[in-house]
Amino acid sequence: MTGVLYIVATPIGNLDDISSRAIATLNAVDVIAAEDTRHSRHLLNHHGIKTRMISCHEHNEKSRSGELLKKLLAGSDVALISDAGTPLISDPGYRLVRAARQAGIRVSPIPGANSAIAALSAAGLPTENFYFCGFLSSRTKQRGVQLEALRDLRVTLVLFESSHRIRGLLRQLDQLFPEKPCVIAKEITKVHEQFMHGKAGELLARLNDDSALNKGEFVVLIDNSDDAATRQLNTDDIELLKVLLEEVSVKIAVKIATRLTGKKKNELYPQALKLQDFSG
């Protein structure tokens, strides 16, 4: 009988944010594959877990996967953990999970903390639809291309960013999403947890004024939803749509309003649909 590969979520900050099932699993498996064994040792010591660890990170995952597959095929149970949060979410592990699946090995998730979901739940931005972008390119030009492609997604955008690139990201957001509500979440679940709200330019100014705010890992959220677009419409824009919708279809009303107000179609269209539904 083959072993089981467990994908175990670990805390993103507070060491007690781990389930009893995750602790039991880490105690029970034959080996723990950790992104950074030195980092994870602190967590294991905190919870009295003595299981042997081996490294499995982005630089050795390809070769390490073969070694772990042999253990799994021989009947050993393996737990995969990352430095923080849920493995494979902007972390290594995809190659191992894919290889295990292809080999017919059972892969079982042990769910828990995830910084993107934690930030989204407390940011106060729309959560009905969101798009997880993870880390964008470290190159300014390529990151700009990626952000440009995201402008048409009418959802809340969720990004990861590091301390040495956060201001560069905010500068580009200020250019491409200048009026969109944004939230920066840092040190989530830690003592100095902080959520900063504002437009990208305003947040950039705060980070420029206080160097301490630039430290840590960041979750950056941009409200690019339809709600954000319609909130930019003033009373006159909405009244114009109401009058037009009394005489013409939504498509034509939006087309006329676009010409008269200078607003974009994707700003006017969601509001026109809401007005039509309300009148109907």
C-alpha cells in the first residue's frame, strides 16, 4: 500500500493559528518536506513535533520529488509544508503534487491559514468575486504589462509583494488604477498587524513618509469591481442614465451617456443594468 501525501497549511504569523488536525498529521507522518527546515523548526518546536524534516524548495523540488515519491510508493506518509500558509499558493510544491497524482498516490489537503484569504476577509472590499494574482514580475516593465492586462477584470484583485518592491508596485498602481480603493495588509496575525486603506497614490505617500511601513511581506488588494466603477459616477451621471433608459435600450443608453459624460463604458454599464432591474 502506498503512503499519503498531506498538504498541510501552517500559520502565516501567529504560531497558534494551526489546527489540531494539522498538528496530529505532522506528528504522525514519517517525514515532513519543508520549504525551509530552519524556519519550520521553530514551528515544530513550539508544538512539540519531533518528526524528521527534509527540504523541498523551488531550487531542489524537481530532484527532491523523485526521492519523496519513492518513500510514498514504499508506504511512507509525507507532509508538505511551506514557510507560511497553504503550500503551493505562491510557494513550491506543484511538481511534487502533480507527480504524486500521476503515480496514483493519494494527496490529501489539511486546510488552514492563507494570507490572501485572511487579508480579503478583513479588508472591507467586495468579496463576491476576486482574482488572486500572487507575486507579479520583479521587472518594472513586465509588471506594468501584467497590471495593464488586469484592468479589464471587474473583481477585487489580490496581489503579494515584498518590502523592496512595494513602492514600485504602488507607483504603477497610481498610474493604472489611480481612483480605485486599495488596501495594503501587512504583518497579518502578528503583533503589528496593519491594514492601510486609500488610493494607491495616498498609500505610496504614507510609505514614503514612514520607512517602518515598508518592512515585511504585503498583501495588496485593489477594488476593481463593478461596484468600484459605479461609485465613481456622480448624481448627474445616474440621472442621465435614468432618463435615457426610459426611452432606449441599455446598450444605446450607455453609448449615449459615454459620449455625453466622458465616462467609460465599463463604468456606466453596470449602473445601467442596476437601474433597469430596479425599474423592471
